[in-house]
Amino acid sequence: MQLALAAAFVSWLLSTYIHHPRVEGNIYSDVVSFWYAVLDPNSGKVPCVDYFFEYPPAACFITCVSAVLGGWSIESYYSLPSYLILAWAMSRYAGPSAIFFMLAPSMVVYGIYNFDHFFAALVALSLVLFEKRRWLAHLLLGIAASVKLFTILLFPVFLLKRDMRSVLRDFLFSLWVSCPWWCPLSR
């Protein structure tokens, strides 16, 4: 597991470096494109609530929390804990092959690109908890769905080998968890 965590740290470092706006020749990042353009600490405006934001609501929350806690610095978005959680969950789920996943070119290039590191950490942790703590797994799956809608494609995996009543209950619970994140958009 230590090697997976070390691989996560290296992957995070590389991804942060290649996307950082102050690095010459950096790779385009959706987050950098809007960070300086729409986040203004003096305006008091909140993405998704006061103006359109092209990402699901939890991404708005992540952006605001990162900005406030990090003093409005872009570095606060580059979350090392999400990489470490992903590596821990992957090593629990996939063993030593988690090292290769964490160092995969797609993880390095797209990990920080646009909320993928938060989404991947939530989904991987949810998969690990699925066998022992289903309610927590579905809670995390609901939160992941509020970060990236792609999560909806994973519902069938979580519903395997279950009676119809449990399937419906767990699906509705995950949906219920993700719904409050969408409320600011309903006005």
C-alpha cells in the first residue's frame, strides 16, 4: 500500500505541475480556465447559485471550499488527499496493480483536469465499502453523482445480485443523497 500512496503522490505532483498556470507550456485545464475568470472573492457570488457554472453542483461546492480555504489560490484546488484516498481504495480493491493505475498517463494528464480526482476517489472508496457497508457505499456514490454525472453508469454494478426491493431502496437512497446538491440550480 505504501508504494500505491507514493505513486499517488508522484502522480499528483506531475499532474499539478503540467496543469499549473504559472508553468510555461502547461496543459489546458478547465479549472484554470474559470478559476481566475469567474472566482472573485470580493463579489460574494457563488458558482451555480449566482451564476451559471458548467459543472454539477458538488463541483461548485468543491470550487468554493477550495477557494475559501486556500485563500483564493489555484493551488488549493489541487487536492492531494483525493489522490491518496484513491490510491488507498485502489490498493484495497486491486492490490499492487493500484500503483500502475495511479501512474497511468491518463491519471497524470487528466487527474486534475476537471474534478476527476475528486470523482475517482469517491467512486473507488464506494466500491471498497460496497461489500461491508452498503449504505455508506451508496452515500458516496450519491455524492460522486453530484460531482460527475458519469457515476450514473455505475449504478448497475452496485445493484447486482440483489432483490428488487433492495435495488430500489439503494437506488433511491443514492438519488436522495445527490439531490440536495442540485437544489441551488432549481430556482
